[in-house]
Amino acid sequence: MTPAEIAVLVALHRDRTLTAPQIQQSAALTSWRTRNALSHLESRGLITPSRPRGRYRITPRGRVALTTKSRRFA
């Protein structure tokens, strides 16, 4: 898992439903890194799109991954 993916999961970890620009700002990433991280995380089932359209939520599997993987980046 990349540092950008960890940053996206951290931005979403408190039951937040955010848009890509909100995630980008919260995670302090470029738009390209944000979109890339969102795509990879969604393909692995760690985040999910939610309603209203264009928003993302962390999944239970994403929470486990964040807990496990974030220790490496602390």
C-alpha cells in the first residue's frame, strides 16, 4: 500500500463520506495521486462509492488494512 493510499484511508477513517476534492485537500495530495489512490483502493474493496454520487466511504476491510498497514508509515 502506498503512502497516498494510506492518506486517503486516513481521510475517510472517521465514518466520513467525502468527495475526491475533499479527500485531496484532507490528504494533501495532488489530484492525480488522489484519483490513482481512489481507483486502487476501490478495486481492492477498501473503499466504496456512496450516495450521493461522487463520494467515497471506507469499508470494514479498509479499516483493517489501515490499522495493519499504517504502522509502517507512523
